[in-house]
Amino acid sequence: MSEVVVTTQPAVIDVPGGKVISEHVGRVATGDEGMSVAHMRAPAGWEEPAQTPDFDEVTLVVAGTVVVEHDGGRVEVHAGQSVRTPAGRRVRYSVGAEGAEYVAICTPAFGPDSVHREDEA
């Protein structure tokens, strides 16, 4: 990147189950393939299929609880906490009974072709 860029209007991506993704940096919002930064809002009970992504992901929980199931067990990540999941590891995300608001940072950038969700196999 050769200049400072302010994102004034993130790309809003609706996904099944009522989760809303506001991508500030990434393939959709800025064409950046090296990193994506997205603000997520997921309603109570939201969950997604297991995946084995080609990217590292850091999830910073702003409100509520994000549940991360992985081959080593299950962790609950609460507001003010973060979790890092490495590329190539099977993981499944869901949220607690109150829903969750969180920021996801992926390197390289998230893409539908690099997430490898099990329901898309």
C-alpha cells in the first residue's frame, strides 16, 4: 500500500442466519488480498458450518460471546478478549445466547474460495 486510505463506507455483506459483515479492508471493500478487516454483528444463536481456511484469523470480541470449536476442544471468547485461529486448522464459529459483535482480521484476506466450509465441499 502506497498511501493512507480512510474507509468511509465499508462493504456490507449479508450472510445466511442474519449475520451482517461490514468489510473495511479486503477483497470486496478495497481489493486487498493480503489482509481483511471486518466488523461482524451476529444475532443470538447464529452459527456456521465447520471450515478449514487458508488464512490466519484474529477475532476481537466487542460485545457478547463468540464460541470457537476446534480439534483441541471448545473456547468461549467474551467481550474484551480475542482469539487467534491458524490457517489450515478445522474450526467452527457460533455465538452465545445474546449474540455477538466482533472484528475479524484475516491474513491473507478472507475469500469464499479460501474458507473451505464443510457444507460447500
